[in-house]
Amino acid sequence: MKNFKKYLLLSFSALAIISCSNDNALVANNVTLEFNNTFGNETIVLGNATSTEATRNTSAEGQVHHFEELKYVISNIRLIKEDGTEIPYNVNDLDNGATVVNQAKTETLKYVLNDIPTADYSQIKFGLGVKTSLNTLDEVSFPNFYAAAGENDTQMHWEWGTGYRFTKIEGFYDTDNKTLSFHSGSTIDEDPDDTTGESFIQGVDAYRDITLNLPTMAIVGHSAPKIVIKADFNKFLSGDTHTITLVTTENISNNATPSAHTATEMMKFVDNIGGTGDTNTTGMFSITNVEN
Amino acid sequence: MKNFIRNMYVLLLFASCSNDDYQPISYENPEIVLNIPEGFPDLNITAITNAPTKYGVELGKKLFNDKRLSADNTIACASCHIQANAFTDNLTRAIGIEGRIGLRNTPPIQNMAFMQFYNWDGNTLVLENQPLVPIITHEEMDSSILEVIGKIKNDQEYIELFNKAFGDETVTNDRIFNSIAQFEYTLISANSKYDKVIREEGTTFTLSETQGYQIFKDKCISCHSTELFTDQSFRNIGFPINPDSEEAGRSRVTREADDYLRFRVPSLRNIEYTAPYGSFGQFETLKEVLDYLDNGVIEAENLDPILKDNGNKISLTEAEKTHLISFMKTLSDTDFIGQ
């Protein structure tokens, strides 16, 4: 037994040495996702109500608007090989497979996927938000993601819904800079008492699965590719599904939408930025380019 | 003491070996039988799958009263859920650590084992999912479950109680949530004067209470129905509107415009002890509530049809209000509030 342990130790050391001498190969199996948050082709600059630097956008309905805060959660990342094989990346591990993209923190605009199997990849899938099965604010299972999402300058816990905020946008609209505040998240829940097997479900699922074709193959193993993903927030108000006019009240006649929290109309924004989940699986996202 | 328990376990282990029918856990930590009051609905499935046990409830009660559940050790569940007030407080909106003011009026905790929805907007369907919410909410305890576990896991009393309740001393999040829910399942109120009258235990209503009961059956029972005195539906009854932009009522959960500012019909049990009334404590007294309903409520597209059909009001004479209040006070359960 003692000998066996020695051999085990020896083989581990050997492995360690091998890995050390093989650093380049490992790095070449990294894939960097770079998020470029834009209005159209212009990268967003955040700013307060009267900021002169902030990027201003005009919606299809003619409402000028800009953002002071812009955050969203990316999780459930999968890379798809040329032959269709899906390589999931820690899809059930928020600590190692999910991130909060925060326009105010440059370091969060890049997310590095480690140890991706050597292959040529033609497609990427990821989730905007957190899928329902993991969306429980489970600090015990995922302490790191929980902490990162909960930081004072991040605030992506949706405490009352015991889930994560999927998107948080604070900003201003119209020439008099009225408050724009949008938070999205899932409220979906099952009735524990329903034993019919057709559980009554209440609430909405705001998680959206995004599928994007890569314009050129990401060649993992040969190099460490970088995939530049554009998130065009022009679609927030002027999306493929809904054209939104913001108003200050909850009076939602005339197809207008409240500008603050939007309790009743959240899903319009969700469909615009995350797609409808069926016919539209890109939402505001597109691939700018792949750098091999 | 610890050694004694260990010895007991060892003894029990031997006992179980010699007798297969013997169940040491149920002997050590017996289930508490929840008596379903006459006319009450069936128990929730979770009150059966997470059935209260002697030590589970004791542990839950200790956690419920422990201020270490909050970030600065100043607020316990029991700080807002006070037994003398049927486990709510007398504030308009809940106040958490550092005087932070919450969105809504603290709901009472009673007859939870029979409720299909929890909270004003019914966002929670499973009681075991609820304790985490106040622990992590900024305006309430502003802590985290790992912080709580860190604070209590080396406490000798907790070590003993987790051991007794769950068979070993490991402090887990699920055990914390389950034991608090177990304690809450035991908070059943069904021993008011009303109950005694209905059960014909020798008590009778006064004349005013009798008249109030009749008015209640004529004008209130369509919403405050069943022995829980709520039909657990969500309705917009045109009460003064919470100015907080977070407030959307039930539509915060369903995201349906129809549910905007709809709230769960509150139970009338122990209503005497749960002032102020309304989702953010709009009314100080029951009389104010009845005056408001009598004068007319705020119009809304989704205003409850019963109100719409009655000119957006529930007309009541002053005498009827007096009798109704007399009747509502027969729903006070002094045993339940510990007096």
C-alpha cells in the first residue's frame, strides 16, 4: 500500500512536470470571448444624466437615450464543432462557466474559456441569463459567482425572486433625461402540490438561449482564438420583435412601455435583446469576427 | 451531555441490530402530528415531505429568534414576525438592519401549512424557499447563507440541535430552511371565539357579533372565504397605491398586465392584532379600511369585478361597520398569540 502511494505520488509529479513543459499547448486551447456592447456600430460609453461623453442613441420611435449602467449575465456556454458535436463549457457550474458582463469594468468584457478540446469550431451557443435549474441564488454550490454577482457595484441578485438579475440597465431617455430602469430575471415556479404531473407553473422564464454562427472557423489547439461578440443595444428599444416607446406611467395603452422596472412589460425587452427563444435565437447578439 | 448522547446512539445502534422493526430516529426525534382543524384544507405536500419533528421545530424556532441571521446581528425573523401580533409587527412597512425600509407590510405567519401562495404577490409557492429571502435582502437582514452558517456552526447549542434534528451536526442551508419551515408549519391558529362558536363548545356570539357575521357573509365572504378567511386569489381592490416604483403587485411575478397591483387576499384571522392594514400599511385601523371601502376605491381597468359591479365600493352603514368589527374580533386567537 505504501509503495502504491509512492508510485501514485511519483506519477502525479511526472504529470505535473509534463504539464509544465507543455504550457503553450494548453494556452492554445483557450478561447477568449470578447463582448463589445454597442449602439449600432458605436461602442457604448456610459454616463450620468448630463454626461457629454455618453453615447446617445435614438430609437425607431425617435426617443433619444443613453445608459449609466449596463450589465448582463452570460452562462451555459457551448462551442459546436464543424461536425455538429457540442462541447459544453462548465454549463452546470456557475463558478466556472458563468460571468457578469459589466460595461463599467473593462476586465469583465473578456471571458476566457480554458481547456477547450482541439478542434475547429463553427458555432457558439450561450445563455443570456441563468437557466431555471441553476437560478436559485445557491451560495453554497457557487460561492464565487454568487459573490461576483452580489457585489455592491454589480447588484445582480434578485433577492425576492431568489434568482439572479439577468440584465440590469439604468439610464436616461428623452431630451429631459427621464429615468430609464430595466431589470430582467425569471420568476418561473412550479406548484409543489400538483401531483397530476402537469405542474401548474407561475411566472415567466427570462432566460434566452443564443445561437451564433462563426463567420470563420475558430481553430482551437493551433492557436488560442478570440471570438468578438457584438451586443447591439439599439435593439433594446428597436428590436426585431418589438418597437418600444417609453412612458413614465404604468398606463400601457398605445403600445407604450413604462420606463422604470417595467413589471408588466419586461418580456418585450427580453425578446428584443435575447430573442424569442424559437424563431429568433440571436436577439441583439452577432459575431463581429474570429481571430485565430 | 454530548457523551451521553453518543452512548445513547451506540446503544440504539445495538438495539436496532437486534430488532429490525426498531426505528431509532423516530424514537429520538418524533414527528409532531399537525392537527388539521375542522373545515381547513388538506396540508401542503411540503408539510408532509418536510414534516415537523420535535427537534426540527425546536431548531427552527431557535433560528427564527436568532439575530445572527442578519449581517450586523440586530434583526431576527422574530423582530418583524412578533407572536403578540400574530407574527407580524405594527409597522406600515418592514424595517430591516440599519433602519432600512422595505417595500411592503410584514405578513403574519399563521396557518402556513395550508397556504398555496406566500407573500403579498404569491411569488413563493414552497415555504422552504422563503427563509433565504429575508436573510439576503438588502432592506431586511442583508446577510448571506454562508455568513449565517459560519456564525452558528461552532455554537454548542446548535451542534446539539442539528444532531438531534437531522442525525448529525452538519449545518447546511437546506437544514436551516427546512427547520424554519417546520417551526412555521406548527403555527396553526384555529382556537378563536369564532372557532369555538362553530364547534359548539358552549360559547355564543353576542348580538353585535351575530349581526357582524351576517354582514360578513353578505358582503365579504366572496373573497375572505373558507376557514382560512381568504380564497387565496389575487385582486386589485383599488387601495391607495404604493409610490415605490418596484411595486407592481402580482404582476411582478406573472408579468401580466392584468395582475398589476393585484394582491393576495389576506386572511382575517387575528386581524385585530395585525394593524396597520394594506400592502404597505395604508390604514391604521379596521374602521379606516371599512370607511375607505364604503367611500369608494381607486378606479382601475383591472379593478375587481365585485367592486366594479357595486359602483367601486362596498356600502356599509356606521352600525354595520361596528358589527363587522365586532365579528372580526371573534377571529382573535389568544392562545395563538401567547396571551
